[in-house]
Amino acid sequence: MLTALKRYWREFKRVQPGHRFQERYERNRKTRAGRSPWVRFLKPIAAILLLAAGIFFCLVPGPGVPLLVIGAGLLADVSRRVAIAADWVDLRLRKLLRTRLKSSEDQGNESQADHGER
């Protein structure tokens, strides 16, 4: 199982951000028809349960964000709309993180300059 997770992660990282979830959806869509009806039924149910648990654990101490990410990823595997939304969110979060990191670096540089002048 760990080997499969590593392979999925490598494939996921290989694809350009903004297309990762959609490509994964398309890849899974091709193999979905051969799967057991139980697996096709249980995967979205598991995703919804993980999302609900993630929301709950965001409100109380616990692993809320990881559960949300895993649940959203599972749901994106079975829904094109969720895959498109996940790619959109991925791009926006990346932009937000770049902006935050840049502003914190700028503040750090200003702080160092202030200490050097004294």
C-alpha cells in the first residue's frame, strides 16, 4: 500500500498545477468501469465521511485539514466538477502562499536593515 501511495504521489507531482486533479480524474475514469460496484459506491461515501470528519476536527482539536485534503482528493477522483474545483483551489492556495512567503521575507529583510542602522 505504501508503494502505491508513493507512486500516486509521484504521478500527482509530475503533472502541472492546475491540471493535477483533472488528469487524475480522467486516468481513474478509464479504470473505474472495471472496478467492483462496491468500490465505485464506497469511494464517494468515504470521501464525504472524511470531509465531514475534517470539518468537525477543524472546529475542535484534531487533524481537520489533512482529512479535508484526503476527502477532497477522493471526491475529485469520482467527480469532474470537484476535480476542476480542486485544481482551482490548488492554484489559488499556491498564489496565496507565494504572496505570504514573499511578504514575510520582505519583512525579515526590513527588520535586518533596521538592526544594522542602529
